[in-house]
Amino acid sequence: MTQNNGKVPSGSWADDPALAPWRAQTASAPRPAPPSETRPAARAEGPRAQRQEQRIPRTPGVASEPPAGPARSPVPAPAAASVATAPAPPPAAAAPGSSAVVAGPWSELGPQVPLERTDPLRPAASAGRGLAHSEGSADVLSYQQLVRSRRDRPTEGWRGAVYTLTRGRLNPGLSPAEADRRQKIARVQAQLAGWHTITVASMKGGIGKTTVSALLGLALAEHRGDRVVALDANPDAGTLADRLLGHPVPYTVRDLVNNLHTIGSLTDIARYTNLAGRLQVLASEQDPAMSESFNNIEYEQVTGVLKRFYNIIITDSGTGLIHSAMHGALEATKTLVIVGAPTVDGGSRASKTLDWLKAHGYDELVSGAVVALSCDRFSRDIDRSAVVDHFAARCRAVVEIPEDPHLATGGHIQLEHLRERTRDAALSLGAYVADQFSWNHPARPYVPGSAQPAGGRG
């Protein structure tokens, strides 16, 4: 029989009788212990190994033994001892986001928090949700976001008729004229902090100062919620109260001057004023012998009381610019209205009024003034556009007051009796004046001889 160089015969183990002695020797030889059985005993020896075993916590659900190696062969390999003493590889790290605790020396620090919650350089997962929350928060639930855009309701002309007959199902929108009128009303309703003084002036008498003062006062008072008062400062028996009230008044500005010490509330001063629509009117003295005594100092005393109870004060000045009350009115004026006419004398007198104001240091008032042209007198031989261009180059705005039969009577003025063009002109005048309600007027230098420094204009 030939030998097989120590290898297992290729035939059956139990059937070959020649291998019986070798088979018996192999079965009786002691088998070496596997590496997995000898390693715990080696780790248990020595105090260092014991301390290491005590430090490693035993967490339920995590195996403390290293992963099993390859299947053991029935014949021991020569390198078995080195395999038994090799340190076990560290367990694989837990997957990100899991709550499992990794066993090992670093586990003394306690349970590990997932990376996405602890890494300060990594953007938080809720960052995108926070941005979406701000975009969809209650701040965007505004009127513009929730309500469908709708045209304004027309109230005039065929557009208003169509809207009324169809009960709102057909809305042709506002006409250009009605849209312009609403825009002017919005300007008239501009916010006013404190009080504002307006002076209507001209060198020429009988040109329409009282008419312009009345139209301006009615337009402002009709569309505003604050208090508006018109003061007749004409020392020559002015007619402002007649044009606005249509009847004589029991008390005048002279009575107010004599009883200034009794004014402590709005109720006290209401005795001396009269109501024309929503406009308060303070009439001038009708006795020529007493009217001349209404001077600069008394004007300042009266306006000082009116400022305590009224937001807008309109002063209808007298003829000329050199009387004492007119000087006090100009010193307190914030907006100046110059009245002229598209005629030779009316236009030249209004232009000379501007020249006089500039010569006396009122350049600021001239540049911000509004010129109102009373067009009740006109001629086809006059180039009206040339008159308008002249004043537009010198002042802030020009408004033409058209001819109106209701104004031509010289009697009681009522807005509902005016033509539409006249009402629009009065509204335009009020809009230009209200544009200055938010202006910061610089103070003029003090003029020697004046009753107060220019800073009193506000």
C-alpha cells in the first residue's frame, strides 16, 4: 500500500482497515482550546484588565463580545496562539440618527446624541420649516392678500347709473373726472399735526379775496374731521360773515378781544363764532369807528386763542398790505394765497403783491404761495395762458376759479348751489394748501419792530 504524505486517504474513513491505528491515535490526543475560550481567561487576569472591564458599561441590547471570526477547522493551525491574543476590532459606529449607544472606552461620556442635533456647523433641520412659517404666518393675511381686487364704485354719470341699475353686477369703474376728484379729497384730508395758518391777501380790493376765503374754508371743513375757522381780519367792515352765513351776527371779533380773559374752553369761544356747514366763522367788526382799532397786537391775541381750539385758521385780510393787522397776519402765516384775475389790473396787482412781499423779506411765503385767479371777469383780448404761466413761474401753484352765477350774486355762498367746475376748483385750491400741512417751514430772521420773531410762524 502506498502512503498519502500524511493526508487523509481519499477513501472512506471507517471502511479502510489500514488506517485504524492512525485513527485511534488521533481520537485519543487532547484537542487545544479554541481562541474564543482562552481569551476571557486572559482578560480576567491582572488588575488593569479588571479595571477596564469595570469601566465598560454593559448596555442592554448591545453585545460586548467581538464578532465571531471565521469557522474553526478541526485541525488546529500553527498561528492559533497569535489569533487568540489579537485585540478585538471596535464595533461599527451606530448609524446617524439612531439612539443606540456605542460600546467602547468612549462610552464613558454617556449616550451619544445624533449628529444632526449636535453639530453647530450643520444647518438645523428646522431652518427651512422656520422660513416657511414666516412666509405663511399671520402677517401676510392682509387685506390685499385675502380680498379680490375690485373697482371703486362710481357715483356719477352713466357709470354710476349702470352700477345702480345692475345692482353692482356691472362696474365700469370711475370716470377720469371722478377719480381726479377723489385724489384731491385724499390730499385735502392730509394729516396735520398742531395748527396751520392760511392768509388770503391782495393789494387790490374787490378782486375776490372774500369769495376765495369762503370757498377755501368750505372745501377744507367739508372733507376734514378737525376744526377749521375763518377769521375776517378786514378792518374796513369785512363781508366774510355775510357771504358764509347770510345773516347778521350778534358777536364779532371786537367782542372776543374785549373778553379774552373769559376764554377757557371751546364752549366759551363758541359764543363768538358762527357755523356755516362745518366751518366756524369769526366776523369782523361792522362799525367803521371801532374796526380801525383791530391792530397787530389784538390780531395776535385772537389767533393765540384760536390756535388752542382750532387746527386750521384762515384769515381774510383787508385791502392793502401795510395796515397793522396785516403785518401780524403775515408774521403768523404758514401758507399764503394771493388773489388775482386774468385781467390787466387784476394780474398786475397780484404780481405787485408778490413783489412787495419779496422786498420785505417774505421770499419763503412767495415761493410756496398759491395764486387763485377769479375768472368772473375776463376778456377775449387777454391771453389767459400767459397770465397763468407768469404766476406758475413765481409761485407753487395756480388755480382758476371759473365764473359761476351763484357767486356773481354776491350773497350767501353754498357749495351745493355751485357748478361742478367751481366746486372742483375750490377742492383743487384746498388740495394745494393741504400739501403744505407736513412741510417744515424754516424760521425767518427777526425783523426789528415786529411784535414777535419769525419763529412764531412755526
